[in-house]
Amino acid sequence: MSEQRKPPATSPEVTPSRPLLSAGLDRGSHLGFVAHEFRNPLSTALWSAELLARLGPDERAGERGGKLANLGARALARIQLLMEDHLLCERLDAGGYPLRLGPVDVASLLQAVVERLELDPGPELQLAPGLAGRGDRALLERAVDGVMAVAARGGAPVRVTGEASDGLVRLTVRGAPVERLADPVKGSLSDPSGRALALPMARRVAEVHGGALTADKEGYLLVFPAT
């Protein structure tokens, strides 16, 4: 008698993301801003590495070496955040990101973000029971991570409420004073945290899901399909 095989687990639906149009965006000015944001922490990281290389073994292992190593690590972390958000924005704009669509447990998604951000104080979460969306889990997690990180600037307490209505998940994030959602251009304020493109990235993620990221004086509203 032949052995019965279990049915395969449901795989996420994979579909190309649609290209996004950045209407009215001065792309040259925007890329100039991005280049400037990369240049400053890169210079810091290189300077720290060069000084570390000149120190003797004892000094390198001492207080001065530790400070230089920490300075370089913070600069590289800023570069990493900026690079990941910038490249994701570029891929979404070009329609070059394959969306892996499937059910998304919103409480689980938020918990993963909270653990990664290590916010102090921890955010207040008020979600409708069983709240679930449909989308690319990894992308939606990136979007929520970006919005919550910006909302927590300066140690501001963050509050997230979530509900579903009209076939959409609606996540409201409140915290620090609301910032612009538009792509930054030359002359925009620099961001030493590396989150200069977090909100533009989150806005694009919402849009490729057929949703939106909007803001008012109270906070941010991230909308994407419900199950």
C-alpha cells in the first residue's frame, strides 16, 4: 500500500509589484539629499577605522579604542538603515519587488516590530481582537517599523490602535510630532538616526498594497487590505 502524502502547505501568492509614479518629485534634488545623508556617516566610519588602525594594541583595547569602535558602529548602523530604505524605495518605484501575498496576523507583526525596536517606554497597543490583513508580511513589517521608529523620536511614548472596516486594516500610530511623508530633497533636515527615508518607504509599501499612509496633527494612519 502506497504511503499517503500530506497536502502541501499553502504558499503565499507571488505577484509583481506595480511601478509607482513619484508625481512632482525633483528626482535630482532627492538623490542629492540621499547622497548627502550617506556621505556624513560614511566619513565618520572611515575616520574611526583609520584612527583605530593607528592605535597600539593596548590603546585600541582601552577606553579610546572602545569609543572609536562605538562611533564607527553607530555610523555604519545609520548607513545600513538608510541604504535599506533607499533601495526598497527604488525597487518599489520600478515595480521590481515580487510581493508575497498572504494572511498577516497584525498582533504578531506588531510584536515583532516592538521587540526589534526595543522602545523605552514600550508602546501601548490597542488592537481589535483577531485583527488580520492580507499582504506581504515582510514589507508590511518594514513599513510599521519605520512609522513606529519615527513616532518614537526623542523617547516619545508611542500608542498604536488598530481596527478593520470596509475591508481595510487601519493602524493609527501616535507619538512624537508628525513629520512630512514626502520624499526629502536638498535642503531637507538631515536625520542622524538613519530614518530619513522611513516614512517615504512606508508610504510606498502601503501604496503597492492598494492602501495608503497619511498623517494629520494627531499621528499617522497606515491602511492596507484586511482578510
